[in-house]
Amino acid sequence: MEIRHFFSLRKVRAEAAFKRTLLITSIVMIVIALGIFLTLLVHSMPSIKALGLKYLWGKTWDPVSNIYGGLPFLLGTLLTSFLALIISVPFSYAIAIYLGEYKTTGWLSGFLKNIVELVAAVPSVIYGFWALVVLVPIVRTIETKFGVAPYGVGIFTASLVLAIMIIPYAASLGRELIRLTPSALKEGAYSLGATRYEVLKNITLPYTKSGLFAGLLLSLGRALGETMAVTMVIGNSNMLPANIFAPSNTMASVIANEFTEADRTVYLSALIELGLLLFLVTVVINIIGKAVIKRFTNE
Amino acid sequence: MWKSRAFEALIILFAFLITLPLFAIIYYVVKTGIAQINWNFLTNIPQPVGELGGGIANALVGSILIVLIATAIAVPLGILCGIYLSENSNSKISYWSRLAVDILQGTPSIVIGIVIYFWVVKPRGGFSALSGSIALAIMMLPIIIRSTEENLKLIPSSLKEAGLALGLPYQKVILRIIIPCGFSGILSGIMLAVARVAGETAPLLFTAFGNPYLSTNLLKPMQSLPLLIFNYATSPYDEWHQLAWGASTILLIWVLLLNISTKLITRKWKVQL
Amino acid sequence: MSCNNPDTTKTGGSENDNTLIGAGSTFVYPLFSKQFAEYNKQTGLKVNYQSIGSGGGIQQLMHKTVDFGDSDAPLNDEQTQQMGAPVLHIPMCSGAVVISYNLPGLKDTLKLTPDVIANIFLGKVKAWNDAQIAAVNAGVQLPSTPIVVAHRSDGSGTTNIFTTYLSKVSPQWNTSPGKGSSINWPIGLGGKGNEGVAGLVKQTPGAIGYVELAYAIQNKMAFAKVQNKAGNFITPSVASTSAASNIQLPEDSKVSLTNTDAADGYPISGFTWALVYKEQKYDNRSQGRATNLLKLLWWNIHDGQKFCEALNYAPLSSSAVTVAEKILHSATYDGKQILQ
């Protein structure tokens, strides 16, 4: 009786310690996420106090005169991300439909699936390097034909390379969701004589609409935060972009360019405030996207 | 009927177009870079501007070390957290923890670089490979936690209950029975996380900083492949461009190999229950 | 997650003190790259210098994450105040900021006057065959290519030298955008570091940008002859840079060489300065480390000078070396002079 009591006490203690360790690791995640937000907030305070909300629509970024306006970067970020999203949609949806509806199995489908995953695996800096050497001269030729200043770099080029990079996100999510369309619904339509196209258009796509939208949100979130490939081909200009062929900067690229040399408190803090904005926007978009997917898959 | 066929053709066209840029990139990078790779390239450090014979040894060693340390930090933490989340799906802490993991997954890598600069670099008073590893570890955690949680959830609870019923302590059941069961999935999660961070540049800009010399000192700045590629690609020196192409080839092959072997492992080692 | 680890480099002693960390000017990077490699051969000391721009070097020195910075712009009042402790400026060499352009069809070297340069960078002159450029280059067939301006996207001493020059020669530029290390450029593409601007100019037909002479020559890029104060069109070179920098330096060595009075001096020249804290005992720094640092800089201004000309930098004049020696002698460790 005593020996059994002794063993179970030790066992209970060891188990409790293990369970406590597990709990602590979970709490650590919360601490890290919270810590990131607080660090960004604290270090943005000098700029928030000094410039207030005007920062968001200030058009001029002039560190020399201590004038900081975030609008050029907000515009640059929004333009590149949304343009990239628009360009990527036909391709990601086509892949999603092909893999989810037409050919869900087979070696061709496996091949395409692997290709899409590899596209997501290529490091951003390699996309940037390739875009710099291959895409930029092509865009320059296009610009000369249009009669625009032949920069080669700029919002358009950045959007092109971003579009390639974000296709896999909406594509693989879309594929999963399209496959989840209840076959009962589809078979009902087929038995009524509908063609494949009609089933897709009238049954599958409406059914997966919200999920596909969530996939777009995830792609958008990825595009907003992308730094390296964009920094290498966007032209690095702090002026308000005049058109999509103009050079520009995104919130991420201006941080990458100027962080190590912001030598005044307000300057550094203004950059970190951009980081805070970027953090908040990407986090909100990701969470909304994930919530929509969860609701969709639980329905 | 032809409308359906036309639509299908359109879908197939757009779907397979994605192979074009991927093959174009792989082909271009490998073609330009492979000529660079020889023993000298792999074992020498970069020479001063204008001199020949440079190599990428410092970046190669640096990348391996930084990623290795990041993995060592992220794997235990990530697996344990994944275990907690799969075992306690409904607790309040799980809800917030999952939210935190989602937040970390969506955080742009440059933001993580900024934060680690303030958490590690400034207090220590210097750049270091270690700070770079910490930044990369934070990026690996969501991937490892997710994949651990998903894989463990797939294992029927009857296995765990059987172990507990036999009187085995909880930690032995988890660590000796459940984890090995889901091992292939967890391993693939780790490999994907490694592949993801091996190519990351932004978090290293303000942490590992770079180093023209070969160094194995974790507490000092260190060079890495993505940093070298970024700096040399945007330079005007032709010799440096060539080094960057060679480094890109190596990085690309490393990342692609990791991804491909992950798939092979998942297929081969999948445990049938 | 803030780490308050005891600094293990303190106990590391000589092994760790045998690697110094520096950051800053891209202007001087080709020279430093060569000098540090040679110094390493002679003494075994390693120098890890990251070419992140003068602004970056100043900031890292402020945060004490590097042993020395390098900047082509002396510290301004606000930066001096933020440093918290006195910082020594040691001139390393002088160099020329050249106006480089990409016009492959052009055989002759372009001539530019201060007004034309200002107008190009203000965006008022938009094409290469503009009347203003043609007026200065009689008989040269100029193409109708649009001008693509390239400037720095990061905090740059090179920008400081160039814009200080423009502010002196163009009243309009002086009003706006003015001078500084990182200004509000009216037009153009941004490149990171001298490397980035040189890369942009090299790859973009019709581009024009300002880079340090060494970068232009190393990349076989064309650069313009600039008209100086005396009215002569000067080709940037070691000789013309030396002519511009042949002046008596003030005691703290902070001086601008732009718009030089010298008849054959190149008007867009400048010094570059290594920056170190005067009192070297801070933050666990050992005496050995401080001594290594000062010995390195002493070598740079003496033996290291012989590498300047081959890389197209102008070596320090003997009077400049004397001023620099005095500045180095004023560095102290715990109040005691380091170099004897």
C-alpha cells in the first residue's frame, strides 16, 4: 500500500510537470505575439505623439526637414498588392478549379500540385534577383513602346513578380474548398442535364464563394508583407507615384532601406509606425481569412 | 456543350501557365550560376572588390549555422506547443494560443526583424548570428506548431487511452507512443519550416548583419546566403553578380531538395492506422 | 524576451578583440575593402566593414553596435548631441563624386555646367537633346532619349557632398530640396548605396546619377567633365581631387571641399571620415580592442594611403595627415592617451 502510494506520487508529479511545460509553451506563443505588438507600439509612440493621425495622409517624406508622411508608402503598398492580386486571380482560380474539379487525381494533377508548391518555396530574394535581370528589361521595352519613361523598375514590375509569388496561396486553398463541394449537389445538377461548365458556374463556385474570397485574403496578406523581391524592383522613390509605371516604395521596402540609418528618434519611430500599420493590417486580413474558412468548413 | 469544352480548355491553359515562370526562373538561375560552382567557390570567402577568386564559404557556413540554431530553438518549443493544442482543443488558453500562432504566421518577416533588433541586438550591444536565429525561429514556430497539431489530431485517441490504461505516465504516452506515430507529418512540418526560413532575408537585415569573413561565432555577425545574394545582386560589380548567381543556385537547390524530400518522406513513412 | 546576457566578449580577450566591426559610407568601401585585406595580411587583425551608407554608420555608432563608423558627411549638431559623448572625425582620404551617365552611342565626354546639373536633377531638363545641354556641348550629337535620374535611397554622405555642391551653385536648389544626407528628391529612381546607384545607371539607358569615382571607373561607366568655379571644365581624377583637397584642415578636420576655389580642382569632391568615440572606455570595451582600433586607423592614414591612387581616391596631403595624427592622439582610454 505504501509503495504504491510512493510511485503514484512521483508519477503524478512528473506528469504534472510535463503538462505544465506544455501549458507554458502555449503561453509563450501568446507572450511573443503580444510582445511583438507592444514593442512596435512603444517604439512608434514618439512619432505618434509628434505627428498624430496626419501622418497617414501626409504626402511628403523628407527626413532632412523632419517631415514624415506615410501616404506614398501606403499608396505604394496598396497599388502593388491589389494589382498583384488582380493579375494572379485568373491563374490561381484556374489552378484551383482544375485540381479541384476536373482532375483531382492522376499524375498530371500531382505534377501541377507539386509545381504550385515549388512556386511557393522559391525564396523571395531569388525572385527579386531574377525579376531584376529578366523582368525589368522586358518592362522597359514595354514602357518605351507606350512612350512612358523607361525605368524598367516600378510599381508594375513589382506587381508582376508579386503576382507570381502569391498564386499558390489562393490556388491551394481554392482547390481544397472546391473539392469539398458536396457531390450530392453536383450529381443532382448533372442528373438534370447540366454541363460541367454549368455545374461549376451555378453550383460549385457560388457554394465556395466565401472560401475562395478567404483565399484571396490570404494571398493579399502575403503580398502586403513581402519585402525583398519588391525592394529590388520597385525603384525606391519616396515620391507619390504618378502612375503604375512610376517608381515607388512600399511600407516594407522603405523600412528595409532606411531602418539602419534612421538617426533621429522621430525618423526611426516613423518607420516603426509603418511597421506597426503593416503588422495590424496583415494580421487583421489573415485572421478574417482564417475565420471565413473555418466558418465555411464547419457549415 | 462546346461552351463547356471551351471553358475547360481555358482553365487548363491558365492553370498550366504557372509552370512557365517557375521553369524560367529555375532554368535561368541554374544556367547562370552553375558555372560558378567549383571547389574554390565553396571554400573561399569573397575577395576585395576587383579581385578574382572569391567564393561564398562564409555565407554557406553562416546559413547552415543560423538555420541549425533556429531549428534547435523552434523544434522543441513548437512540438510541445503543438501537443498542448491538440490535447486541449477547447481550453481558453488554447483559443488565445491558436490566435497568437495565427498572428505570428501572418506577421511580415521584416516586422520580426525590427522586433528582434530591439529585443536582442540593442540590449546585447551588437549584431549576432544568434539574434538572426531567434528571428528565424519565430517564423518557424507557426509552421511546426500547425503541422504537429494537425498530425496529432489525426491519431485516434484510442491509442492514447490504451497507453494510459496500461498505467504509463502521460509524458511517456505522448513522447514514446503518439509522437513517433505522427512522426512523418511532424518531420515534414519541420522540413517545410526549414525550407521557408533558409531563404529569408528581411529578418536577417538588422540582426545577423553580415560578415565578410568566415565565422562560427554565434555571438557575432554572420553572413548568410540570402543576405549575400541581396547585397551582391544590387551591386554594380560583375564579379559580385557572378557570386550572387552561384549562391542563388545553391540556395535554390537546397530549398527545392528540402521540399522534394519532404514529399518523399511523407509518402514513404506514412503510418497506416 | 529582452536579453541581459553578460557580454561574453569581455572575457574573450584578445581573440575577440582581433576582429573589429565597422559600418558606414559606401563611398569609401572599395578603398576600405583593399586596405583591410592588406592590414589583415600584415597583422592578422580582421575588420568586418558593412557598406550600409553614411547614415547607417552614424546610427550604428550611436547605438554602439560597431567599433567605428565612416561617413562622408560630418556629424551635424543634432547627431553630435545624440551621440552623447565626443566623437572624433579622422579623414581617411578624399574622393570625387562624379556625374555618371548611360549613353552608349555617345563617343565624346559630356560637359556639364552647375546650372545644367541642377536643372537635370530638379527635373526641369527632361531629355538628353535639351537646348541647355546642347549649349555646353557644341558639335556633339545628343540623342533624344529621356533622362532617367538615379539618386540614393538611403542616408548617404555622397548625397551630402553632391547636394551641398548643388546648394552652393544653384539658389533654387538651395531653397528646395536643399542639402543633406537623405533629401526629398523631386524625381528619379532610388538605389541603395553607391553600388545601387551605379547599378541603376549601368542598367538603364539614358540614366544619369552621382557616384564616387572608384565605382564609375570600376564599372567602366562614362562620367562628365564639370565646370568649376574658375570656369574650367575639369575631369574628375586623383589629380583634380587632390587639387581640391589641398587646403589646410581645421583642427576637428570637418570641412567641405565642394565648389573649390582651386583653378584645376574638381568641384564635387569631399573627404570621408572615420568616426570613433574619443573616450574609448565604454560598454565593456577592453584596452586591447581600443588600441587595435587606433592602430588600424593610424595605419590607414600612413601606410594605407599607398592604396588610394590605384583605386582612384586622392591620398591625404601631408598637412591633412598631421591634423589627423593629432586627432588620433587625442583618443583616450579611461582618460589616458592610447597612442604614444
